[in-house]
Amino acid sequence: MQKNIRFITADEAVKVVKSGDHVHFSSVACAPSVLIDALCRRGDAGEIRDVKIHHLHTEGPAPYTDKKYEGVFFHQAFFVGENVRKNVQDGYADYIPVFLSETQKLYRCGALPCDVAMIQVSLPDKHGFVSMGPSVDATLAAIECAKYVIAVVNRNVPRAWGDAMIPLSKIDMFVEDNTPLPTTLFSEPDEIETAIGRNCASLIEDGATLQMGIGAIPNAVLAQLGNHKNLGIHTEMFADGVLPLVEKGVVNGAEKKINKGKMVSTFLMGSQECYDFIDDNPMVLMKDVGYTNDPYVIAKNPKVTAINSAIQVDLTGQVCADSIGTKFYSGVGGQIDFVYGASMSEGGKAIIAMPSVTKKGISKISPILHSGAGVVTTRNHIHWFVTEYGAVNLYGKSLQERAKLLISIAHPDHREALDKAAFERFGPHFHFIG
Ligand code: COA
């Protein structure tokens, strides 16, 4: 039954935050910007200090990472998105390395306290439920563990189903704001991305269950799948690229073993069309990240094909995806969750796909990783690797065989130098590798 909601102002609501508290924000387009602004006003007024802020990727400004809030807010994100990247790189904001699957566990096992969860939700339905729309991820865990939950009720938040639906009784304070949600628009794939998309699509079988990571590649791959059949989606995120495939009936989840016929995700970013798509759509289940990204859950579907991107790979197959040398660019996200889950799935394929060179022409396939780069997908986890020049499977291959295969899909301008580096590393035997 619908309750009468008593709205208070954002400034009143954020008064529950005390110095030293840990505060969680819901993610992507549901970042609660009116509460963020009100919290910053308290910071400006000198009313709070040492407030720790946690969230995944958020859209919109992140003013609490600004240099002027040193000592007031201590930002520790679970993923480094564009709005916090510079301040993380400059040291004014920080990052907690954690598998996406375990971001919820940080709260549930008590590794991180959650004093206040600030979320943004849809209008309530006649049963007294609101939806968290595009952000379930670790936010559900934050709500469960928080001492106080403040919700911005916004008529523009889509009423996504699954774990996104929570009863009003879980919320302590309500603030009204009907600002349209920020949208993310993706550019059309360029020639190189299209070639990568084609190479990935050639590995995707009919009946596969897909996961697509973040970055430019996912939409390029999806654009190539128009003639596939019975694809399913079990992913951590999706965006607009999947919509035409649903409309065409290519994505129907018919061959999934779990959540048959449903698209499963934990957050999403996209255009208004994407938000409209998940609104009251029984085909879409927005689930807790502890479910979507659990490798053992992922592996229950057959032919799981996980496609993620990378910043750099070395000649042995070590993949860096979260930093450029020591500079953090993003985070580990769900890459390893899905690489592992896909490789355990019957007929599954774990694919890392990236352009062979950066926009400046530097080879992304390197003899060794940049100094300070961390390994996201280890050389033991790696299976398929794709560039615009082809697809190679490194699984079960020796170090020297891997180097040969990776060089075969490097940019032609860099193959000779890579070959020389491999020869210096492995010795003359390298030239006898077939
Ligand atoms: N050396 C130097 N710079 C490099 C580089 C390299 N080897 N590879 C990439 N870069 C730079 C690019 O030039 C670009 O710089 P810019 O922002 O100044 O243009 C930047 O790094 C990002 O590269 P780009 O190829 O545009 O990235 P993308 O948007 O396609 O995303 C990842 C690729 C790897 C960053 C992205 O997939 C990611 O964040 N992954 C995280 C782990 C993951 O896969 N998680 C699962 C989904 S959450």
C-alpha cells in the first residue's frame, strides 16, 4: 500500500551526516546530485570534517573531490570514473581496488562501515515500492547496512525490476527532485573499432550469453551481431547498443539456463531511450552485484562470452586495464569476475579486445607493462585476445607461443620491434616457434 511520503529539504536531510562518517552514493545516472550539493554546502560552512565518500562510477559533477575540500571529504571510490579521474591522479581523491563482485561485500562483511546511504529512486508504486532504476550494484548492500538512508524521489528514475525494487520502509528520509537524469551518448564506432567488433563477433556463437564491459568496444561488437540468434545478456552493465538487438529478437535469452528470457544487469549507462527501455520492463532484471558478478552464477549459463577491454598487454598475456603506468584511469571493475565466470561456463569464451595502438600510435601490445601498471587479468586467466588485426587464443599456450600470437595481431608498424624484444627476452629459440 502506498504511504504518504513526507518530503524534507536536501539541506535538512544531510544534517544526519557527522564528521568521520562513511557515506555511500548510488551510481551512474542515479548519483543523488541535490544531496551531494547540500553535503558540500555543509563542508563549505565548516560543519563536517573527514567524511569518507564511496561510490562506483557516477555521472555528473563530483565537487567533493576538489582540492578545497581537503580534510573535509576523503573520497574513496570503487571505480575511477571520468568525473573523479583528474583528482584521483593528483591525489585529492582516492580509489579502493576491489572486484566489482565484492563491492557489496565490503559493506556486508563490515570491511567498510556505511553510516549514510544517499540514493535516488523512482516514484513509489501502489504497493509502496520504489525502484533504484539503473543503480543496484553495491547500493543495495549500502542500504542494508546504513544507519540512515536518504532517498531523492525523482519521477525520471525508471522503474527497473529485480533487486532494484525496495520498500519505502527501508528509507528514513525523502527529498524530492525531478531533474532529468544525466544521459551518456556513445559515438558511432570508427573503422578500427568496427574491425575489432567484427573479430569479436566471429567468436560469438548463436545462443551465447553476453557480458560487455565499459569503453568504446562493446557498442562496436553489438553493432555486428544483427544476424546472430538467441543471444542472452547476463552482464554488469549495458548501454544503448543492445536495444536494436532486443527489438530484432536477436537478444531473447532463449538458451539461458538461469534467468531464461531475461536480461540481467547491475547498473547501466545510456541515453533516455535506454532508461525508457528498463522502465517497467519485465524482461530486464537489475540485480545485486554480488549476484550478477559472482563467477559461479555467471558460469551457470552456457556459452558465456565476456568481452572486456584493456589499456595494455605484455607479450606473456598480462593485461593492464585500470591504469596508465602509475596513473589510475578506471578500476578493475568486473573484468576478472567475468573472465573467470566465462572460462568456467560450458562453451564459454573470455575475450579481451582493444585497438592495437593508442590514438598517438603507441603500441598497446608491449614487451613489458608500463612501470607502475597493475595486472587486472593475469597471464593465467587470459584466453582470447582481439585487436583490429585478428583474434588469438592464448589459453594453453607457452610464453613464447603467446608472444608470437600477440605479435601477429599487433600493428604492422610495431611487429618488428616486438619481435626483436621477444628474441632478446626468450633467446634465439623464439624464431623456431611456429
Ligand atoms: N599507453 C598510454 N596510454 C594509453 C594506452 C597505452 N597503452 N592505452 C590507452 N591509453 C590512453 C588512451 O589514449 C586514452 O587517453 P585519453 O583519455 O587521453 O583519450 C585512455 O588511455 C583510454 O583509452 P581508450 O582506448 O580510449 O579506453 P576505453 O574508453 O575504450 O576504455 C578501458 C578502455 C580499459 C580503460 C576500459 O575498458 C576500462 O576502464 N576497463 C576497466 C576494467 C574492466 O574491463 N572492467 C569491466 C567493465 S567495468
